[in-house]
Amino acid sequence: MTETGHSHGIGDATPRNRLVIAFAITSSVFIVEVIGAIITGSLALLVDAAHMLTDVVGLAMAVTAAHLMNRPPTPKYTFGLRRTEVLGALAQATLLLGVGIFALVEGVRRLFEPPEIASGSLLFFGIVGLVANIASMLVLFSGRGRSLNMRAAFLEVVNDALGSVGVIASAILIAVFGWYQADAVAGVLIALLIIPRTLILLRASARVLL
């Protein structure tokens, strides 16, 4: 649904429309990864799907915040609901922090108890996830500097793209060398990338709220 009688491409899309497109792409890939995890029984793929689920939830919150912030002021909310943009960014950052900590703990555990993983299936779904994340990044890229909400959404997609790269790299190492700990190493590296960036976003959101 366009907001004017002129139609334009993605380059002219509003921040909310960009978020909706990214949400649709990410949700589709999440469903594909869940089906793939059920078919292959791959634990690594299931964990990656869980990571993708956080992106789906985060983008859903971002879309909701982008919608609410456009509502006009009321006697009860004299400045409208524009503050929901910052609250959405804060919620997304908190969600990402939780994922980062989980990935770190799970990665360390897998260093000592590496599960057997079907590297071929892992590689296929890793590539599917990376392609979808790149598409979402292109949609959100030009709007990432407009607001904390868009910045948070873009950060989630970037983090998930890095996760897909880690999945692909670990699948190759497992296939070539049979080194199942590669999956755990990738998980720890992804967590170390997620946590510092998330703390920066949390601090930025808190400053605006305070």
C-alpha cells in the first residue's frame, strides 16, 4: 500500500515500508530454516533458526514502533507516540544482548561437546540465510541513519548475516576436515560481535530516554 498516488521503488520507500519488506524476507527464511532443521535434524541449523526468530520478533517490534510513532497527539499523549521509536530500539537491543549471551554460553559448551552436524544441509541453509540477509540489508541500508529504530533493525540483520557467514564457514570446515568444533568457534565469534554493538545501542537508547 503506497502513501501517495506516485509509485516508486524501494529507494523511495518510507522507513516503515522498508521495515515491512525486511520483516517479510526474514520471516520467510525463518520458516525455511525451521523446516530444514526438522528434516535434517541439524542442531546448528536449529540454533541459527532461533537466532533468525529474534530478528523476526525484533523487526515486528520495529514495524509496530514505526506505525505508532506516526499517530497524532492526543490529550493523553500530548507529544503523540513518537517515543515508541526509542522504546522499540531499546527492546531490540535487549533482545540481541540475550541472543549474544546465549550464543556465547552455548558456543563454549559445544567446544567440549561438539554435536555431529550434516555439513551439506548446513551449507545450503547457511547460503539461503545469507542471501536473504543481504537482501534485507539492501532494503534497510539507506534508512539506517534516520532513527534509532531503523538503526536497531539494520543492526539485527547485519548480525544475522554474520551468523550466516559463520554457519557457512563452519559447514565447510566440517565437510573438509571433520572438525565439529568449528560450529562452536563460529558461535563464540558471533557472540563477541553481537554483544559490544548491542551495548552501544542500549546506551544510545538510554541517553535519549533520560
